Amino acid sequence: KAGVTQTPRYLIKTRGQQVTLSCSPISGHRSVSWYQQTPGQGLQFLFEYFSETQRNKGNFPGRFSGRQFSNSRSEMNVSTLELGDSALYLCASSLVGGQDIQYFGAGTRLSVL
Amino acid sequence: DQQVKQNSPSLSVQEGRISILNCDYTNSMFDYFLWYKKYPAEGPTFLISISSIKDKNEDGRFTVFLNKSAKHLSLHIVPSQPGDSAVYFCAATTTGNQFYFGTGTSLTVIP
């Protein structure tokens, strides 16, 4: 069974631009969560989608948004990029969310210049 | 507000000895705890979990201990192997809610 796939693996953007990251979950998994990892901050929860609906949301500004498609694939978008948005963005999928074990992709490394 | 804390950013242990990684939490409503391991350039992978109704869970060389009164959990690796060198994250959750992760502890097992 294929794992969680995130594309692209690396991105370089400049301040003020916007970016879209993609996540394909494990087949059959309906819950997708997104995290931001920065040095010293660990994994910070962004949001979770289940059956195309945002079910939980972390404490991030509205510049961070996401969506989920009917095939459970998910995208997250960051608008008006800031230098502080430079981070590793991780996507995790699980069968139905809740306390299900989450399986992570390798992440997208975003650098904002 | 960091609800899950790993106060040791790094730990070095000799091969064959015990590695003990610690994690503290502040939310007494957390009822499920997990440990993940992360190698460079890879996503975190699930290692072991424990429900709040237990105080210990074992899986091979890995044992997780939960002390609810102290709001503390620990991961014991015995014996430690060089392949265990990685960053370890603890995580906690309540039913139906998000996972809260710690900041990670980088374990180095010295051959």
C-alpha cells in the first residue's frame, strides 16, 4: 500500500507570494491533518479535514487555509507569505481521525525569502 | 501555549544501554498518548501508544510509562541501538480532538 505522498518536496518563494501544497493520503484513509514544523516549536497543528469538511482547526492566521477533495486528497494554501512561514509542512492521514494512528508524509520544505 | 513539553532537546546514550525520553503535559483531559520517531528527510512514524487507563505499555524494546498524577510520560528503549538515533516526539490527544505534539528530543546512540 502506498504511503502518504506530499508534493512538492521543496519550494522557494518570496514574501507576499502564495503557495499551494498537496497531500495524497493512504488509500482508504478519510482524515487528513496538516502540521507546521519549525525548530524549537515541534509540530504545530494547522487543521484536519474529514469527508471534505474541516473538522478541527489550530491557532493559525486566516492566511493558512485548506481543502479536501472527494478522493480524500488535500491541499493547503498559504497566502501573502511571510519570512516566518518558512518551515517543514507535514501532512498526516488516518482512517477516520480521532485517536486513529496518523501516518505522515515526508513533508514539503518551504523557504520564504 | 505548549500543552505537551519535551524539556530535553537532545540525549546521547551508549549502544546497549537504556534510553529514557521524557514528556510532560498540562491538560488533564488528555486520554491517549503516542510516541513518534523521525529520521531526517522522512515524516514521523508511529512507535508506541498508551491509553490513560493504563500506566505501562510494552512493544519489544520499547516501553511507555504514564504517570497521570504527575502528568508525565516516558519512553524507555532497551537495549539502545545505533538505528534508534532519531528525533522522538511525544503526542497527546483527547477524544475527537487534535493531536498535540512536543518539540522533540534528538536521540544519539553511540556505537
